[in-house]
Amino acid sequence: MWGLLHGGSKGRFDLSFKLPSECAELVAKGAVEIGNIPVLELSRLNLDMVPGVGVASRGAVRSILLISKRPIAEIRTLAADTSSRTSVTLIRVLCHHRFRVSPRFVAHGPDLAAMTSEYDAGLLIGDPAFDADHGSLGLTKVDLGEEWTAMTGLPFIYAAWTGRPGALTAADVRALQDAQAEGVASRLAIAAEYGRGDDQRAARAAVYLRDNVKYGLDADAAAGLQLFLDYAAELGLAPRRRQLEFF
């Protein structure tokens, strides 16, 4: 979004900021032409993706964590922050294919102490995961991005620009690709804005944007996304199998 707000594509698109799930619904209803939506929605909606643009990780992502008071093989109950359907589906896929456990999932607010006092483990997403101090509670941390790549050898794509077929021109696609490149080149400025005057917080964000979150959608990332959608469909976590389509 940085490039669309501050870069060469500023003013090209009429921007609206919503929760990820709301973005998907707006695209589905035709209220907006494109949205940066969670990738799980691709199984539900007939949408094309902007080539080369995505929010990904290859290895540890640091902002999607399973935090447990028991060894992973002994997890029987799992409290999940349900703010991201994609992340909840990812942990379900990993539980089945990698950890070989079948815990009972319970929707829960992102309060680590409460999650792990009542249940064996908790799924934290976003800033609550980024800020979690699992060590002080004597808990084990499992990074879902790291586990996905260890299991598959592939990146994981969390979100991508998508829209109805024909919604974008070739120039629109280039503008979104250019905006992504401008954002990647402005990581230090973005981290400083996130830090809001706190140098330590800004430095941590800069490392996160440099080492953990990756921006792009190459052949490996597309293969990882296709595999995730296939796994989700096979486990009944997505309504249908879906082959990726691009503008």
C-alpha cells in the first residue's frame, strides 16, 4: 500500500481500507474492482490474481505463531484467534499433515495468558504474535511460516491483489507491481512510521520487513499457494479445489 499512497501510482486508484475479510466480501459483491485479500478466499470466489505481487514468507514469519504449554504431539485443545481464516486454515493443515494431531479448536480473543491457561495451546496472528512474550510464561513457540516451508520446501502466500476477470488493464497490473517495488524499497520509512517515535520498535519492524515478510509471487510461491489451496480443499476447509488464474 505504501507505493499506492506515496509512490508513482499515487492517485491512480480510489483506495478503501477494510479488514481482510471485508475486502474479500467487497470484491465478491462487485462493490470494488480489486482487493488485497486473504488467499483462502480464492477457493470460494472466481477471481484472477495480479502476477508477481503477494505477501509471503519463506521460512519464519514471526507474526503467525502457535504457542503451547505442552509438546506439540500432546496438544488436544487449541484456542485460535479467528481474525484470519487463512491462518486458522494453515494451522489446521499443519496439524493434519505435519504435527499429526487433531486438537479441538476454540475461537478465542488474542490473549496469550488466557489462551494457555484454559487450553493446551493458542494461535496468535499479527501484532499480538509479534509482541508475544512466550518465554516469560514458560511456553513453546512454533512459527507457522517456518513449519510450512520445512514441510513443503515452498514459500507461503498470505494475501494477494485479486479481482474479477477483466477488471484490470495491463497498465493497472504494472502500476500494482511498481507500487510493490516502491514499498520494498521504502521498508525503513515504513518501519519508522510503524515505530511512532520508538526506535526499538522501529528497528524490530525493519528486521521483520527485511528478513521475514517477502513481497512477490514467483513460481515457487505460486506452487506453495496452489498446494495450500489443494490441502484446504482435501480437508474440507475450503469449498472446492481451485487452480490459480492471473490477469
